[in-house]
Amino acid sequence: MKFSNAMLALDLSPSSDDLVQGMSDLKEIGIQKVTLFTVVTKDYPNGREKFDRSTYESKLSDYAAKLNDEGLDTDWILKVEKGSYAPTEILEAMGESGADFLVIGNKGHNLLADMLLGSVASEVIHRADVPLLLLRISDKPGKGEISICKNVRRNILLPIDFSKAADRAMEAFEQEELRESLVMILNVQTMPKEGEPDKLKERVDYLDRMGVKDVKSETKHGNIWIEITEYADKKDMSMILMGSQGKGYAEDIFIGSNSLRVARHTSKPLMLIPAKK
């Protein structure tokens, strides 16, 4: 598993400025190339005026120039397809671009959603069979002044339930840059279970053997997604990295519903690694 070639989905709203601002900070996890992707799926605006492609092209070109200046090999794709479905278009473009993972904005729960920041992000999570990095966008976007993913590898929270799907997330540390992180493996149990400390130690030992800089573990009891999001905030984690069900998988209690709930409620960058087929 590697993270050198990212596709960044944008809707060119003010929130896109914040997403682009954060990309150069992702060089610390190994990103070298970025493909900016925007899809327009309906007449603009509201079918009353002629669509002006040049406005979108100019904005994408400006973003690409900024990231190229910051040391990232950047290109862009604009797709105008009336009546198409944005999540499908995003994931198809992801495959065609050859990118390693998809970066998408996420406004979370109970906030007004732009095209790529609400229902579309949720649908992409459900459908994706590629790694995703969700970056929380402010409800007052467009400043582009403070990165939304500064020092993202500093202190990573790795929630795990000992399933194969959850363990898949540990393969992210095959990326050399991520092995420089401090990692907290968190097992959340709704009820205490026997034998779990041994299983937790096995995961710690696995990451130690991979060469991760510092690995610790902790067990909590309670509601899974609440414990994860609260732990990330209280312990000042820089990113949450966890498994997701991936395309074509039955949604189970941990990997399915809880990863989506964490995505909706956390303010932290969230990397989701889909289960293997």
C-alpha cells in the first residue's frame, strides 16, 4: 500500500481553497503527485444560463500552478456530464487517474453541505474500494490560511476490533513516511471480553516489526464511534486511520456503520482503508 499519488475531488466552492491549501502538508506522508478532479453534473446555474467552462478551467489551473510551485506534480481534470451521478464519476475518475488514494472534503453532521462535502462524501465512503482521506472543512470556508491537515502523521489513532477488515488498516504503515508516526492502537469494546489484551499486543508487535517509530495501545469501553471521536479530541490525535467496509461488502457493526459515524462527527483528518475482496 502506498500514498504517493493522490486524486483530490473539488467542487470549486470556497471550501476548495482550504482543501488545496492542505495538500502541500501531505508531502510528509509521501505524496508526490496530485490530480485535481471536478465534475459538473447539472446545468449551471439552475439551467437558466449557459455553462461557462472557462471559469472552471481557470480555477483548476490556478490551483495546479499553486501546488506545482509547492513541489507537487499536479494536473487537473474537468468533467461536464449532465445528469451523471457525482460519486460514480469521482470513483471512475479515481480508477482512470491511477491514483493511490482519494482525498475529499467532509463537512460532517448537521452542517450545510456543498456538492462534495455532504451526501456525496457519505456515498463515496459507502462505494469506495480505494483508500480515502477525508478532511474536515470549516462551516466558514475559503480563508485558505490554516492547513486542515498540518502535521497529519504526528500522532495517529488506529481503532481496531481484531477483524480482518480492521487489521487491513495496518497495511497503511507500509508507507515509509507513516512509520515515523506515534501510533495509538485503540480497541473499543461495548462489553469486556476475554483474551483481548493478547490480541492487542499482537497488533502492537506487528507494527513494531514494521518499524513504526512508537506504538502504544489502550482499551476503552462504551459506544464505539463516540469513544473513537472523543479519544481523538482529548488526546490531540493528528489523524484517525481505520478500516472501512469497501465496495461490495456487507456492512458490519464496526467497519461499516462506525466508520461512517466517525466520518460524520470527527473534526480530525480521517483515513479509511477498505477491506480486501
